[in-house]
Amino acid sequence: MAPRVLVSDALSETAVQIFRDRGVDVDFMPALGKDKDKLLEIIGQYDGLAIRSATKATEKLIAAATNLKVIGRAGIGVDNVDIQAASRRGIIVMNTPFGNSITTAEHAIALMFAVARQLPAADASTQAGKWEKSKFMGVEITGKTLGVIGAGNIGSIVCSRAIGLKMHVVAYDPFLSKERAEEMGVTKVELDELLARADFITLHVPMTDKTRGILNAEALAKTKKGVRIINCARGGLVDEAALAEAIKSGHVAGAGFDVFEVEPATESPLFGLPNVVCTPHLGASTTEAQENVALQVAEQMSDYLVRGAVSNAINMPSITAEEAPILKPFIRLADVLGSFAGQVTESPIKEIEILYDGVTAGMNTKALTSALLAGLIRNQVSDVNMVSAPIMVKEKGIVLSEVKRDKTGVYDGYIKLTITTERQTRSIAGTVFSDGKPRFIQIKGINLDADVGAHMIYLANTDVPGMIGFVGTTLGDAGVNIANFQLGRDKESGEAIALLYVDGTVGQDVLDKLTAHAAIKQAKPLVFNVD
């Protein structure tokens, strides 16, 4: 059955056709996003929801979206999506961060020119029949210092354009490396230095707890007198009331704002001030950008629903269409390793270490880790998935670490999971053979070679004579058929383990009979999804 997608905001017909061409059933209802009740009524029918900004994917809507697998936002901002609620339900949230990057960067540059030369006020004055040439004295862009807060996709384009305008560019971005800054031709600085040096400041960061109010009254007081401030990123990055006071005092010479703390912005402390240029969130409003993001979100959502490829997801590691078939058996392996550890662990987990050896170290380990964590906590939370698992692990305060290394043993690549609880440290390792099926290759440091079955029994015992006979007799008397088994031990009369493949589930009464043997330390039933 073909996946179904609802388009509840205005996307182009070309974008809608992309869904159809990729084998996705699509219902195009561009006005539905504003009808909350109707949207809530029908959302449960769909696998995907494609939106712009009008549709609000609230926690209530997401709770009603019982079949939803992906939300695609045609644009950068996902303020209208409850990402936390979506993640808990295993719904991937995608955006299109590159479709309107150039458009938004150009708008920032345009506002910078408009503020530097007071163009809107000069235009209004001239069209009113005045000729106030001396009133609109501007400043040159050339040779001035531009401070860029956030040098990501859009910020880096602004830097490039500013350098072309012969400006000196300083950038503040905690994620910007020195090497990347040199490659861009900008100077990496801390925020206070940027504030002190910049003649113009432009913001290009997302709205987070750390960036909210990044230009507040205290920060504005540190700026160079006569600075001009541009915001085409997100409302709330700049304290509008504090900026209005700085403009009135003459400390700030002007501002260009495309985004506001409250939108639609029908009022603002900035409105009516001299040399303040305001536009109604036009950063992405070009014909090219609107078409680009619509096409991009349709392609991304179709690729995920049809081929399992994940790109530009907010809450899930990316998986390209090319690597999806290669990753699939290793994602299955990671899930099995996590599931095994989760089923045999009886005390709270404090630390998780995941070792990627050989070819697995070069794979998309973020996706593998997400799958492993989902398997690990599924025994506690039945509806966990690759999207929600990393969040749950973090919320539990569990320390997570990854190690990658070149091939060290006989296998081309394997994954090893080590968990530390309040009582002990235990490990399990596995690999994928040429048949694409996961296999256990080591448990608790003991080597073995075991397939994964739907129903298994894990035994940990002291290596003593007669154990195989005892286990076989006990299960046989209980009517449990052993399809296959694998054994391993660390040394003679030392610790031994066994994995038994059985036909069907095993009752607690049978497990109690097994653990009644003095040599058996643990007997746990294991259930795996082997589809």
C-alpha cells in the first residue's frame, strides 16, 4: 500500500507532482492548515504531513496522528512544530535549510544597504514632493567592519557577499573552526570583541535558550557607538525594547528588521523610530526560494517514505538513499545488540560505551547508535524508536560514549556494546555476515558464533560437567523444543554461557527449574524481532 501524505499549506503543483511521481498518494489541501479542528479530525489517516508556517503541528495534533511517520517543513524554521512531542512518537521532523539560504542572505544585505543610506525614508520623502537631500546623509559600506553572529549556511553566504563588498568581516560562532574561518576569509572572534569592533551587526543563528536575547540591553551597551543592526534570522534574538532605547539615545544609528518577537508584528517598540527599516518576514519570499523549498521537502519526504532515506532531519541522523541498503543490516545488528543487553540487564544503567571496529567505524554511526539505544530501552519503554531513544537516554542521565577504530581482529567490522550498571559491567559484540543477518560473536568477553532467533534462552553458568544434559532434560520435560544452541566459555571450569534457540516462549516455571541448579547464575528468555 502506497504511503499517504497530506499537504496542508500552499506548496506548488510541481512539488505535489513530485510526491505522485515517487509513488506517494498525496492530498493537496492548502487551506486546511488554518482549520485546526478539521486537520485534527483527519490527520490519523496520513503517513506524512507537508507544511509551511500556517499549519501548527502541536502536541495535540501529533497525539492524534496515529500513523504519522514524518513532518516536512518547507523552510528553515520549525517553530510551528512541537519537536519534542514528535520525537517521542517517533515522527521524523525535516526542514529545508538550503532552499532559501541565498534569498535570506540577500535580504540581510539589502537591509544593510537600506539602513546605511536611509533608502525607505528617502523614497517616502521624495514621493511626497520633498527634496530633502541634506537630511538623508548615509554611510559607505566599503571598508566597514561587519560582525556576523552565526556563520552557518546563511551566515557564511552573508560573509562571502560582504567580503565582495570590500568589508572587513568578523564572525562569532562557537562551532566555527579556525581553519573554516580562514577558508571563508573572516576573523573568528568572541562575542564581546565582535560587539566592540562592528560597524554593522547581522544575526544568523537559530532561536535556542542560549541565543534568545543574545543582543539584550547589556550586550547593546558593549557595541560601538553608531552601530547598525540587522536581524533576518529569528524574532527574540534582539531585545526590541532595549534596542529602541539605544536608538533613541543615539548609541545605535539604525536597524533593519525582518523578524519580530511577536508575529504577525502589528506593533513593536521599533516602529516609527528614525532609520529603522522593517519588513514582514520576507527573508524567504522570492519566487525561486518558495519553489526550491517546496520541491526539496517533497523530495525528502518521498525518499524517506519510499526508500528509507533521511535528510535534513531535526531529530534523526541523516541516512542517504545510497547508504540506506548498506546500513540496514547493521542497523538491525545494532538493534539486536541493544535488545539483548536490555533484556539481560536487571539494574539501572549508568554508562553506555559503543565501539565501532573496522568497516562499521566508517559508517553512519549516529544512525547505528540511535538503533542500538532503541533496542536497549525497548524492554522498559515498548514504543521507543530511533528518534525518541537518544532523548530518553539523555533524560535518564546515562553517560553515552562512542569509540571508533580500525580493524583489529578477524572480522571486517563489528559493533561492541558495553554497559555499566550499579552492580557490574557487561559487554556484547556482533557482526553481519555476507547473508546480511546479525550474529553474536562475543558475550561478556567470551567468544562464540551465534545466529539470532526469534525466541532464545540465555544461560550464564559455571563450567561444570553435565550442564548440557541438565538443560536439555529440563526443557524436554517442559515440552520446550531446542532448535539449536551455541556454547562458549572463558576457560576450563570458569565462566560459561549458552544461547539456546527454542520453538516459542518459555514460562517462568521452566526458568526457575533451570536456575535451581547451583551452577546456573542467570537464565533469561530473549525475544527478538527477526523480520
